[in-house]
Amino acid sequence: MNTEVHAHDHHDDHDDHGPAKGVGRWLFSTNHKDIGTMYLIFSLTMFFIGGAMAMVIRSELAIPGLQFVHPEFFNQMTTMHALIMVFGAVMPAFVGLANWMIPMMIGAPDMALPRMNNWSFWILPVAFGILLSTLLMPGGSPAGGWTMYPPLVLQTGDSFPFLIFSVHLMGISSIMGAINIIVTVINMRAPEMSLLKMPMFVWTWLITAYLLIAVMPVLAGAVTMLLTDQFFGTSFFLAAGGGDPVMFQHIFWFFGHPEVYIMILPAFGVVSEIIPTFSRKKLFGHDSMVYAASCIAFLSFIVWAHHMFTVGMPLTGQLFFMFATMLIAVPTGVKIFNWVATMWRGAMTFETPMLFSLAFVFLFTIGGFSGLMLAVAPADVQYHDTYFVVAHFHYVLVPGSVFAIMAGAYYWLPKWTGYMYNETLGKVHFWASTIFVNLTFFPMHFLGLAGMPRRIPDYSTQFADFNTVASIGAIGFGLSQLLFVWVLLTSKQGEKATDRVWEGSHGLEWTVPSPAPYHTFETPPKYRIADEAFE
Amino acid sequence: MTEAEQKKNIRRTTLIVAAIALAFYIGFIMIGVVRA
């Protein structure tokens, strides 16, 4: 989308109602930029807590035998690592980017429901405080996997109701955030910005918000039923009482598969903003990108049972879910093609955001291909619950979602702080992350194909070498992320950033000063299409 | 669009989207009730 404003509307003269002083600024803030910042800091904190748990897991698995932790604690680590990374790190990071950028991209003064925005954020630390407190409880934290399958999860000790309560809170936070994004995008765009003129990041977030509205209540419903099964004598999922444990899996994955797209569609949006900027061309096939994202979102609702091929289902069911899953490769392929076509004959430069975006395109595609392999029902019987699955979803989520978050952070950081970050350190961070992420997760494909099951603290000696390599990679990847923290901490020591920051950047957010003033676009900006800007 | 109209639209969109979320929550619990 190629856009320019007629008249720059900087609104940097609002000293009369700037940020409040002290802790109250953050506790009671209704400003989208403050709330975006809080989301991003919270997400980074959770990223390191979840990452520390990953270090425990990989240290234990570095060599065969039991080294450091009890198997029960190992299971707690795998469960908590997943819950924290999915709900505490990746999702809040994208909500943080959305809070910061969506109002500025559409020319709105703030989110449509600012007080609800404050609530959506502040529920999250409470939810994760409750979840993390279970580590200190008798019996420890939940250990039945992030999927919370009954009847296993019902054997959880004292931490069970805390798990259920925290998942409800995370769901409420996500639903409120999604309502806010939908309402903002539908009602508060600059007057001449039609839906198809919106930037891709806004589009992918709008679609993601609809996914959240549809599936987070389903997860809430599923865990509510778990709660009543445990404490109120119902038998939704208890076979002894006439219930059906497999029904939980159907309901969970009706949430769980769209959840994957909730974590990747905003990543598509970020990359779709960055690649045109550093290729100095407009995004190839903007409208087809919108239709492809919508198509992916629709298909995500009708593929859930590919997670359950091994529980048993009619052949027609297997065929339907297999082919529906494979169909997702088509709109995803459209996106990959469009990114490559955007770069084709572009005047490309390789600053850190572009490097992360390029790695995203390559490495997410590897995750996509292994997903296609898992979609093949008869083959999935072999791969199911092996490290091949672990390799697959980590390729989608780490060099996929996390790399896109990193790319977005580097891309927009000068707009947030007003200063250019240290490009050399950014590049070192990129190369270290890319090398170590592959060292960690690529060997897991071979481990899975050789038959190593997931969620085990010990393994046969035949798996030793690849596990050692993966553990070295994981520790390297973890340490590399400290570089990112260093870049953030020193981000105000660089050169002053210009309003536009990047030579090839386009869109309303680049027309406000750097750093973006506390209040922007209090008067809706005038807006016109300016395709010639790219010619 | 006036500010009042925009507020009205915001309220309406909010209620519609919240109702959809509530329908999914209650709907899936009802599926559980019917199946159990």
C-alpha cells in the first residue's frame, strides 16, 4: 500500500496533556503507546523466563541419562515453557506492536476503547503471576502438557485451579485486546482510507483479531468444563461418567489450530511492511496478500483434527483433514511468492530488520514444509509425538514468529525512541540468532524421524549426538538474545532518527516525528494514494 | 462523521463482537452438555 499524507500533522505541541509522572503513568495509562511499551516489556520478560525453562530442558537432554532435574519437574518445565512462550511472549509481543503501530498506521488518535486497553494489559501480569506461583506449590506446577488433555491434566495437584484461572484470565485479556483492535480498525481509520488501502500489518491484525474472538472463548469453554469435571461432579471428559476425553481434544484443537495462525498472521504483516521498505518497491500483490491471509484464517477453522490423526477417526475424516491442511499451502505460497516478487529487481539493502525478515521467509518455509509432511495422515502415524513435530512447530514459532517480532522491533525502534540503534550489534544479534536457531532445531528433524519421542527427560543413546548439538545451539541462542537486550538498553546512544527513519518507508506512521509524540493524529490526517512515490 | 456518530458506531461494533465471543463460549459448552 502506497500512501502519503497531504499535510503533515505532527501534533507535537501537547505539553498540557503529556504523560503523567511516576508509576501512575503506567498503572493508569490509557495511551496506546504506553500500553504498547508495557506489552513489549512484559513479553520480553516472559521470553526470558520461558527461555530459562528451555535451558533447563535442553541441559537435561544434552546427554543421555538423568542429569539435573527430576522427571516430574522436567514435565513441569515443558508445560510451563509452552504456556509462557505462547500466551506470555509471542501473543503479547504482537499485541504490543499492534498497540504502538495500528493507530499511527490508520491515522487514529488512540485505540477506540483506551480504558479497556489498560485492563487487557494489566490482567496479563496477574494471570502469569498466578501461573508462575504454581512452581512454588506442593506438587509443583502443571505437568500434563500445554494441551491440558484429560484425564492426565485432572491428576494435577493443587496447581490445577490456578492453571484454569490463569488460562481464563489470559483468554479475557486476549478477547478484550481483539475487540479493541477490531473496533479501532473498523471505526477510526483516516477518512479516505478504505479497507483495501490499509497497510498489511493492520490487515493481518484485523484478521487475527477475528480469529481471537472466535477461538479464545472456545479454549475458555474447554477449561471451564475441565474445572467442573474436577470440582463440580460433571463428566464432560470423564469416560467413567459417560464423558468423552477425545471430545476435549476436538474442542482444544478447534482453538489450537487457529491459535497457530494467531501467532503467525501478524508476523506476515510485519514482514510485509519491512520487505517493501528495504527493497524500495511497493508490496507486490497487496490485495492478493489480503485475500490469502483471509483464506488462511478461514482454512484454519477446518483443519483441527490433523493434530489427532492417531486417536482414530473414519477414513473420510482423515482424508478431509489431510487435504484441507494441504490446501493451506496454496495461500501461504501466494504470500511467499509475493514477498520474493517484491524483492525481485528491488534496490535491496540489508539492515537488521530486513535480515530478520529474509531469514523469516526462508526458515518459516522450512517449518511450513515439515507441516505439509505432518499433514499426510499415514505418515503422521510415524511422526506423531516425536521430535519431528517439535522441530516443525519450533521452526514456525522461533525463526517464524519470534524473528518477525525482532524484525518489527528493530524496524520501529527508531520511531519509538527517536534514535537509531547500533546496526553492527543488530547484525551480530541476527547472525548469532540465525546460526544457533538452526543448530538447535534442525537436528530435531532427524531425531524425530529416528523415533525419539517428545516430552521425555531421558532417551536411548542412539539419539545422543543430535541432542548434544541441539543443546549447544539452544544455549547459544539464549545467550544471543542478551545482545538484543543490550541493543535496547543502548538504543538512545545512537544518531537522531529522522521522521521517515528509512529511505524506503511509506505510510502515515512515518509522517510523525521520531520519537512519536505522546499524542498523534488528534485531527484525522488527509490522505491520498501516491503510487508514483515508488516509481 | 460527527464524534457522536463515531461513538455510537464504536459502541455498536463493541457489542456485536463481544456477543460473538460470548456465543462461542456458551456454544461450545452447550456442545459439551449435549454430548456428555
